[in-house]
Amino acid sequence: MTTASGPTPAAAAQREPYVRTVRVTAVVLCVVGAGVLVWAFYPSLIVFPGPTVLAVVLQVPLLLVGFWLFRLFRPLRAPSRTWSAAAVVWGATAATGCALLANEGLTGLWAKGAGVTFASNWSAALSAPLNEELLKLAGVVLIALAAPYAVRGPVDGMIFGALTGLGFQVMENITYSLNAVPLFGATNPAGAVTLSAVVRVGLTSWGSHWAMTAVAGTGIGYLAARGSRRGALPAVGCLVAAMAMHLQFDAPQPPIFLKVLINFVVVLGFYLWLRRGYVARARAVLGEQVSAGVVPRTEAPSLLGRRQRRRRRLQAPPGPVRDEVTARQQTALDDIEREAADAADREN
Amino acid sequence: MRSKHAGGKPRSSRRLRWLATVLGVMVLLAAGWPLVSRAVSGNQPATAGSPLTIGLNSTHEAQFTLGPGWVIRTAESDPKQQWVLNRGPVDMSVTYVTLVNASQAGQLWPGLRNILRLGASSARLGQPARLISPQGGNGQTGTVTVNGRAGQAVVFPAPGADFAIEIVSVAPADNSAAARTAAAQLARSLKFPAGAL
């Protein structure tokens, strides 16, 4: 059990020298990605300032709702707000900026090698899954390296993957809105931006980047929990599944609503399966801790639910007593989350 | 019970290897593809007199024909949205734009002016003059200058005004006549199969 005094393993890991290197590198890559985006879309801000601001504003609800929802989806308690935000920022800057360059290069190659008609139908479906899934997934890997213990198992990987995908999706929606202006001949820039945003938020957002990267990110969770040798196969499987989801999403057929539905059902089913196992393991760990006297029997029933924990805290008088209850809950949850992170760990 | 990955000695070198892998993949994708693409030639000779199609589907498309000597820049071309063409000093683009309603056709010229400014802040589009196609369609044409290059721009709404074709042709100033001629020739060949002009 984690003791109240002395550094926790998580705190000790934060001081590892490589952690600083990873964090600095990640920040630099985010700045580079943001620079690429600014370079590419600065003219839109100059020529169409109002529609450009509109394109950003129209994505804010998706960003806020997605951020709240995905953090809520983590069983027991939400992931760190800082690292959740970092995941979104990675997706919206480093991943998107680099994808802009990579996609331009690869789609050009498809046109040169296979002809413009083939490229028109298939270059997005054959380029984006490879480039974008790897670039987004890089963010989940960096969070696992930069924030040891933030990604402990598949569920954590899925949540951080969804958040990274959300950042990518929001930025991509903005760029699509801006690109829609010339596609409509710039005859009604605000209308083009709004139309694009409505379609991409109202329809495609249900099964787009967040869903694909949630699946790919789950693999990083397996790696974090099981190590390279035992985690590699499920990690590769998750990445390939995410790429397949992306390929079918960008393919010329079937109709878009069906593509969205397929991705949504896949990620929802995967999440529910992982969540069920996670919660079952958490209950088992809690039972063991109660039996061992680590967690008081009176506190156990309220420990695994967000609302129950809050109610239990509010029952305590404000001040040191409530603080102590809060600290006890957090310590117990640290232990439970560590033990419940992955089924393979429970077998060791 | 707890996995061996939780505690133990720091694994800095392994984690730094992961970091190096991530960096390597990112550089490979973001710099590698563009470099390889640049190394591969993207010019494909266009067949003179053979019609090229542009548009989303058979009800929303236009056809045009090119004279001899034109080259298609494949990496920038997409039969649904845009053909980017080159002949000697002349660069020409043929672009499909969607119109949500017929009233927007009147905004095509100022819209094109702004689109050109997206590519180059110095781009200038002259006042439009009326242009009647051989099929009787109403278009607009005018001079264009972009980054010291000069030529002609042409805009033609489709008969139903639910889409339009925009032609921009430029060349260095001393070849601007060739660019203007190229735009005029292409505009004369433009047809909208789904509706008679």
C-alpha cells in the first residue's frame, strides 16, 4: 500500500531524468506542429478573419463536451486534468501539424504512382490511417512516458487516446471549415464554415478521430501494464484495428452515416468490455483490502462511485476530518487503480 | 500481485529508446513522405483534344479539352475539384466550386479575388467583363496578377447555377499573352454535359 509519508512511486517516477527530456521534447513538437498550422492557415485569418474566428468558435462546444465526457468515462475517477489537456493539445498541434505535411506528401505520391482518378477516390483512405493514427498515437506514448502512472492499463490508454483524438478532430474540423471557403468559391465564407462545422460536429464526430485513437491508445495501455514483450501483440492489434476503422471511414463507400455507426459501435463495445473487467477487478481489490483491514469496512461501499465518495466526504465535518476522509479515499483509490489496471497484472 | 513494471529501478534508457522511436516515426512521416514525393516526377502529359472531366458526379460536372503540349501536375490535381496544368511558362488551374444557391453566382468574381489572395497577398483581379461561351453561357473574365505573373481569369456558372468552373491562367509578364490565350481557349472548350448552356 502507498504510505502517506515519503514519496509515492508516482512522485518518485516524476523525478526520473528522462521524464524532463520527454516533456521538453513533447512541448517542442507541439510548438512545431502549431507553427505548421499557423503557416498553413494564417492567410485565412488575414483574408477571412470573421469566418476564421467562427470556424474556431463553432468547435468549442465539441471540445468542451468531449473533454468532459471522455474524462467521465474513466471508471472510478477522472484522469489528471493536466495530462488530459496535454493529450488534447498534442492532438490539436503536433499530430495535426505533422499530419498536414505527411498527408500532403503521401497523397501526392498516390496521384503520381497510381493516377489522379485512383488518388481522388483512395488517397485519403490509404494515407490518413497510416500517418494520422501513428502521429496521434505518438501523443499517448509520450504521455505514458512523461507522466508515469497516468497510463496504467488499457482503460487509461483508451481515455488518453480518445482525448488525443478529440484534439486532432477539433483542429481538423477547423481546417476543414477553412478549406470549405474556397470549395464554395468564397461566395459565402461564413455559410461555408458553418455548413462544414454542422456536418462534422453533428454527423461525423460520433465516430471520427476520438474513436479511432481510443482504440489505438488502448494498445499503449496494454504495453504500459504488461511491458513490451507481453503487451506488443495487443498493442499492434489495437493499432491495426484503429487503422482499419480509419480506412473504412475515409473509403469512398459505404455511406458516411454507416461508417460513423461502425466506428461508434466498435469503440463503444470495446469500452464496455474493458470497463466491465476493470470495475470487476476494482471490486475484487477493494474486497481484499477490506479483508486485510487496509480499507475500513464502513468506507468500502462508498469508495468506487464518484457520487458516493462525494456524499461520504460531505458527511464529514468541514476541516481536518473531511480532509482526512478525502486523503483516505484518494490513497485507497491509488492502490485499487494500480491493482485493477489490467487483467494480466491480477494474474501475476 | 502488482506488476513488475510499477517499481524497481528506473528504466531511463528503455524509455529514452521509446522517445527516440516516437521522434523517428514523426520525422519519417512528416519529412519523409514530402521528400520522397518531391523526388518523384508528378508531370503527366495531357492528351490533346481528349476531354477532361471535373466535378463530383455525372450531374455536377464539366468537360474541357486541351491543346497540344499541356502537362497535368498530378500531385495537385483531383478530377473532383481541380486540375493543375502547365505548358511552358503558363500555369493554369481549372477549379470546381459548389454553389448552395443560384444567387451566389453573382459573388463568384469577388470570391475568386479573395481565394487568390489566400495564395498570395499581392494577387490582384481586374474588373470582370461579360463572357459568352460558344454554348451561350454567361461567364465573366478579367485580368489577374499573382507574384509578378500575369494572365487571365474566367468564371462560368453551370446552367443550374449549383456549381461553377473557375479558370486561372498566369505566366511571367513577358508571356502573359500566352496565358490569356490559354484561358480563352479552355473557356471556349468548356461544356456542361448535364445541362445545355
